[in-house]
Amino acid sequence: MKVGFVSLGCPKNQLDTEVMLSELNAAGYEICAEETEADVIILNTCGFIKDAKTEAIDNILDLAWLKENARLKKLVVCGCLVQRYGDEILAQFPEVDAIMSVGAIHDVVSVVQRVVKGERFSVLKKPEEAALGGDRIVTTPEHYAYMKIAEGCDNRCTYCAIPDIRGAFRSRPIEELIAEAKDMEALGVRELILVAQDTTRYGLDIYGDFKLDMLIQRITDETNIPWIRVLYCYPDKITDGLCEQFRSNDRLVKYIDMPIQHISDGVLKRMNRHGGRAVIEDAVARLRKACPGIIIRTTVIVGFPGETGEQFEELINYLADTKFERLGAFTYSKEEGTPAEKLDGHLPEQKKKRRYDAVMKQQNKIAERINSARVGKREIAMVEGYDPVSDSYFCRTEKEAPEIDGKLYLVGAPKNAFAPGDMVDVVITDAIDYDLVCEIAQIGK
């Protein structure tokens, strides 16, 4: 039997896919990269917001087409959408042969065995029932990998369904993570990216205190992985120890992903965000003081229920003054079952869209100025691959996270000169929107 996978959503979901791939491979199934050649396909879904649910449903329908027009015999749906909606998926989509919740990812082998026999069923477990970690087949390019340091979330933001989907926050033991980091190094990984629903909470549940800084230091001490990156941080948990890591640890890239979601105390309170404007300003100030030049990536939500014009102006003025190096914006998505769904003051979609456009128009100008200031600078870049269309290599510096930020296009280098993961000394020659152009720096200049 040939088993194929389609994985949607965030890197945390991708890591679940990698665990399931490993378990199926160990059980003797052939992993198939081409959907048209698979006998069984497992669709790992996201179900966080409306757009993610729409994407998941579209993929179910697309894969169902393969049952009629290719060799596909069985379709299994798993992940966040299943954890959220359960047997409704089987009821609404007769093309689906089985569903597995987030808590059932380690049942993947038995699920495939049962669907092949012709059963139609669901395996629904609480998210906390899934053992953390496990062997993986890494699906990212060989030079970088994600590592999930914790699962679940205890923050309970009113707009967010993640705690119900992923369960309570659970850290993985530090020794287990160090062993996994060493495995990634042995595979040739040159950038290790730490992820969780809330990376800055790491360790609180099992060690009684925030231990992200200690984990970073242990990875630094016990591996030679050149770049370590941290995503999904919270401003109220930016400890002095983490700031010190950014200041003194040369292998912790000077980049932090720290969503603030808003700046108005009134909106933050309705969001049930932990800490108001003062906490956010303090976190940004301490990070920039400890590590001048640090790249802070953030996200904001516009059009939250009850957001007044004055509160939106407070947000956009703060973003203009603070000038985050990276910023993404979302319009508020009304999600069933969340406390925010029941709040008064839901805004019209057109008003939310206008506020989104205003934020992104302003950020585009900020990003253009930040990128233009890099022209003429020398930086160390990691080669990602070769783009035959532009006849150039594309790469990233520590200022760009993979799959999120812009790229650097390396021109003038001969084809086959570099391999993915190679570190090169470049000088930036031009800025084009969110991307940059660079060339090899001449030694001695």
C-alpha cells in the first residue's frame, strides 16, 4: 500500500505529520510523494480560523476527486478540524473513510489498517492523550527543521479555539529535546526552529519556572547547530534570561516572533491577553536594549468586537512609532465556541477590511525603509536553493525566517556553486518590496 500525506496549517501541524510518517514507515508502508499514486491519503488539517477551515474542506473535495479519477481508495482526515468538529465531518463528507483527532495521531497505523479493510469510523481522543514527541521523518529541506518544545495552550485568549483543539499546555522534558536536537544535527540541520503554541511558557508546568533560556543554552552547549530560532513568544513572558540569551548567544539568531495582537488596553482586556500596553512596551524595549538590531516580528488583529475608531488609531499610531521589522495583520474571525463570539459590537467586514488595509499600507512603507537601509551592508546568508527563473540563488539571513519572510536573491554566482545550507558572505545591492538582491562580498573589502 502506498500512503500519501497532505499537511495544512502551521509548522506545529507539520511536526505531527512527520511523526505519523515515521510510524507508518516503521510499519512497512510505502510513503508516496505524489497524490495521484497513493492508495491511501491522510489529510492533516488546520481548523483555527474560517480561512483554514475553508482550505481544509477544499482539500477534502479535491482529494475525493482522486477516488473517482485516480488510484486513491481511502481518504483519512485528521488534525485540528477533526478535533474541533468530530463526527460532523463523517456526516457531511461521505468521501471521507475515517477521521482521527489530534489526540489520536499515534493511532495512525491501526487507522490505515482498518480503512484498507473497508471500515468507516472515527478515532476521537482528547488532545492530552497523545504522547509528546516521537520519531519523525523530517519534511523540511535538509538544512533546517522545526522542533516542538511543548503542546497545547493555557492562555485562553477569547478569540482563539486552540486550547480546545490542542488541550492544556504541556512541556517536553529538556533531556528529550536535547536528544532530538542532536538527532537533527546528525541529519545535517543547520537551523533549528523552536515552536509551540507559547514557547515562552516552556518549562513552567514541569519545572515550576520559565526555562526557554535554559533550553536554548543547553542546545547551544550540546550541539554545533549554527542557528537557533524561536517562534511564537508572548510579551508577558519575555524574561531577563531570554533577553540575556539574545544579547550574548551568538548562535541564537537575533530574531523573535512575538505577536502582540493589539495595543489598546481596552481591546487587550476583551481579548483576555495577559498584560496590557505597558507590558508590551516593556518587552519591546528590553529586547531592543539587550540586543540592538534584533528583528521583532509581530501580528495584530484589527476589527475585534467593540474596537472603536479611537482604539484603532491608538494601534496604528503605536505601530508607526515602534516600527516593527516584520508585521502581519489579520481581520478578526468570528469563531464558534469562543468567548469572543458572544461579545457585543461585532464590526462589519468592510470596516475590518479598511482597517487591515490601513495597517498593511503603513507597514509596507516601514518595511521598505528598513530594507533600503540594508543596501550596501554585508551579511551572512544561508543558501536555500536555486531559482532558474531569475537565474540566481535564493537565500536568507538570520533576519528572515523560512516560509514567513522575504528572500535574498544572490546574483552573479555560478550555477552549482552552492548547496542548500551553505553559509555565504554577501553584500546587499538592492531592495525590491519585501525581497532583497545581493552578491558575493569580495574578501578584504
